[in-house]
Amino acid sequence: MRAFQTVPAVLFSTAFAVVLATADTSSSAELNFRPDNVTLSDLYRWVGSYYNGTTYLEFSAYAGLAASETKYCPVLRNQTITTNYTSLLALTEPASYNNLDNDPVNAFLTLWPPGFDFSSIASWKLIQEMVPSLKYALFSSNPVYDNSSSDGDNNFIWSLEKAKAPPYNLSSTLNDYKGFNHWEVNSTTDCGDTKVLSWSFAPISFNTTFNGTGFTNPVVNLQFDTTTANFSMQGYFAANVISKTGPDFPFDADAEYTLVGKFAMSFSGVIDSYHSDILRNDTETPTWLPTVGYQNNSLNVGYTTTSGGNQLVGPCSLAAILLLLQVLVCSF
């Protein structure tokens, strides 16, 4: 009889160990953090889809509502300044800390120098600390990196078109949100007898006035599915001079804004399966099956063919273990 009791004791211990293993590597249901059994930079901190691509920017000086503001550098009228960045778009699962407005997704678009090597980023650096490599970022909500912070306030209020599955289409109007950092754009356009070498561009909103002109708010649009993502923003910009050459600067370099106009930003990217969880294809709102760190997707970082015995126990398996424990306890 004593030997027979050893079996359920062993089973109980084994099941309990499995449950503990699950708790050690999984995230809270109310949070969206990746498990700690994979080492990633904070660019990939959250459950979701990650897309690699390029962001293109066009700045049209004195266009639209800024047409009359040409006194600072009139030769730029009807000219378009362009630039591009290597980019990463993270579309992540909302969590309890930023879901007050029931937003369907967190969008973090980061812009980097062309050809930037993301593997060069230290795993312990927060995104906002990645300057000067990080040139500009748009955060639909403030990034939260662990459960000790609750500052996940939304900067966007998304509107989601009805859909039964991907692709998902979302849009938002930005009210007094300019993003993180600025766009630095080189130019050799003559402004009088002086060449402007570099401008600092940033979006402006209706709350910003320039000689009494109220500009319309920037508008963002997002479309994504399991393989591709497109993200765009249109609106008005203001630019300051960063550097210049020439004996005399022909306009007020100390003015709050020296150049205004319209801009268009567009990102197009493809899924980074190595860092992405699985976006489900049967839900009306974006929903992910967590796979990174769970050893259930061979395309993911950290997946090994010898780790099958360490796979996390799913809800059904966990329920079966609990039922087994109940049967064993009742049998005595």
C-alpha cells in the first residue's frame, strides 16, 4: 500500500513541477510582455507582429495652408525635399496598462539610418535611449517595458474598420502629438546667398499656430495582415535650421519655425517571422497566439529541435493535469 501511494505522489510532484515551469516562462494574461526565456532588445519586448521595411518622407515647402508663409526662404516654394529610413514597425497586443480606450493594437514605428543593423542594439536599452541611432519614432501609446510601470497612455485613438479577419485597417487623427525626436533632412538649396545644410523637421497640429494660421491635425492610416504592413501619415510640418554656411544668414535663424509646409510619410514592410508571434486569421480584432519563447513555432528566435520536452503546457493540458490531480486526491 505504501508503494502504491508513491505513484500519485510522484505524479503530483511531476504535475506541480510542470505547472511551475509554465508560470516561470509565461506572461500574465493582463500584460503583453514576452517571456524571460528569450533574450531580445526592447524593440521586441511585446507579443505581436514585427515588420521590417523602409519609410519614405516627402516635404513640400509652403504647400496648402502654408502657401503664404514664404518669406523665410521663398526659393523653396514648389520644391519637394525627400529622405528615407530603414524602419521597424511593431504591432503589439494591448495590455491592461494601456487599454482604457479599447484600442485594438499598439503601433511603434521606429526610423533608423539606411542599412541599420538592429543586432547592434544592446538588449538592456529602452527604445527612447537608442538615440542617436534612433532618428524618429511614432508611438500609438507610450511603451511600457515591465509591470512596474503603468504609464501606457495612448497617443492615438484608433478607429478600426469592421473585418472578420486580416487585413486590418485602422486610422487615427493625432491631437498635439509630434512623435519622438525629429526628422533631420539634408538640403543644399540656396536661401539667398546662404546654403542650408540640414533641417530639423517635425509634425505640427491644429494647436500650433504660425502667424495666426491653424493647421489641420496629422492623420495616420495602418493596414496589416500576416505577411505585410503599410503605415502612413500626412499633415503639416515645421522645420528649424540645424546648420548653415555663408557669411550672413538671410532670415531669422532664431525664429520658432523657419520653414513650414505639408509632408507625407509612408512605411511598407514585410513580416519578421524570427521575432513575431502568430497573428490569428479568424478574429474581428487583431489577436495573437504567443509563440516567441514558447517553442511552438520553428521560425522564432530561441526555437530548438531538442526543446520539445520543455514546451509550455497549454490551457487544455493544464486542465488535464488538474483533473488528474483531483482524481488522485479523491482516490485516497
